[in-house]
Amino acid sequence: MLASAQAATIGYWQFEEGPADSAASAILDSSGNDVTGTANNGPLYSTTIAANAPSGTSLSLTLDGLDDTVTIPAASGPLAAAGSFTVEFWMRSSAATVGLDLLVDKSHGFTDSTGWVFQSNLNAGTVLFGIGTGGAGAGNFTSVSSGESLYDNQWHHLAGVYDSTARMIEFFVDGVSQGTARGTYISNDRVIRLGNTRQQSRFFGGSLDELRISDEVLEPGEFLNSVPESSSVLLTVLSLSFLIARRDR
């Protein structure tokens, strides 16, 4: 790894249980909080061999887009809190998006506007990060979308940040900001889902890796593996310089 899980980490699922090409079952949490996820319907551990794959990892989790999912309990404690947070992970997919795909989600009860979501946009291949801002119905979400399609069979690092003080979200793709939007986050006690909604819809076909949730606002220099592996040496230098500069402020 280029960076270790920091003190702010409240959940960190690396998908390294393996072996390669085997069906996943228990998805272990490396944060020390022991929030174990459950794989459903046979998502597979896959060897991560792409040139810009997450550095330091050997396996990722591949979902078939039909019924594969992962659920992570988040009914209480930090994962259900309403304060600042950062959710980050890697994704890769070449599947044509003809509907809406749920990548990682703590929302979509279709009964209210709460939680947070990473979801593809209809037919476009772009991905949005959004938060529920409450109120009646399920249409009150603040979101920011990626500028380009991410369904290109390349690994991309996604990070969604919510700043509870500024009441603002920011969405990053491969360490580059896609924009900001204002809104006050309303949390819920639903599980975190990878690959679908609670109503068993919007299945994602592709690979996910290195899901980490932190209970504070992180900046790009603090993300886990936020640039391709081929740039790992440069990232190490930049990250060290960034952290030193922050400490000296």
C-alpha cells in the first residue's frame, strides 16, 4: 500500500480474502472495527492485473451485473453518523450502461431522501456521488457527476467527501475534483450495499476494490491509492510533502 489506513478510518474492505477465481463469502474489515460484510450470489475474487490497478493489491471483487451483491452492516455507530465523511474506492467496468447502476450505496430505500450513493447516470457511463438532504419523498438528493464516462475498462479511483461544517459535498475521480454542491446530509441506519439497491435492482457489472470510509474530510493527498500504480513513486513523494506541509501549518 502507498498509504496505511489512518486514525479516521471507520471501515476498510480490501477484498483480499481470496483465492483468485473463488466465490466471495465473508468480506473482512481491515479498519480494526470488525464490520464484516457478506457477499451474496457469488461475486468472484479476481486477479488485479491492469496497468493502473490499485497499487499494492492482488485481488479485487467482480460482480456479474445480474444478482451479485455485498452488504455491510451499518445500523449504528460511526457508519451511521451524520457528520463529515469520505468514501473512496476503485471501480472498473466495460459494461454498457442501459439503466442505472449502483456501485456503492447507503441509501435507496425509495421511501425517503437519506444516506449517500455512487450511481451511474442513465445510459451515459458517467458516475455521480450524492447525499440525501431529507424531506418527503425520495427525490431530494444533492449530487455531483463525473465529467466523462468511467465505463472504459480502466481502473478509476472515486472519492466522495461531505463537509458537515460547510454543508458541502465534493466528488473526485482519480484525484481530480469533479465539482462541489451544497446540501445538509441526512443519514440513515441502512446497510451499505455494493452492486445493487435494497429492492434488488440497478445491479452493477464490473470490479470494485479498496473500499474505505473515513469519518472526516480527506483531501486528495490523503486518499488511498488515488493515482494509477505506474505513478506510485511520484505519489509517495507528493503525499509525504503534502503531509509534512499540513503538519507544519
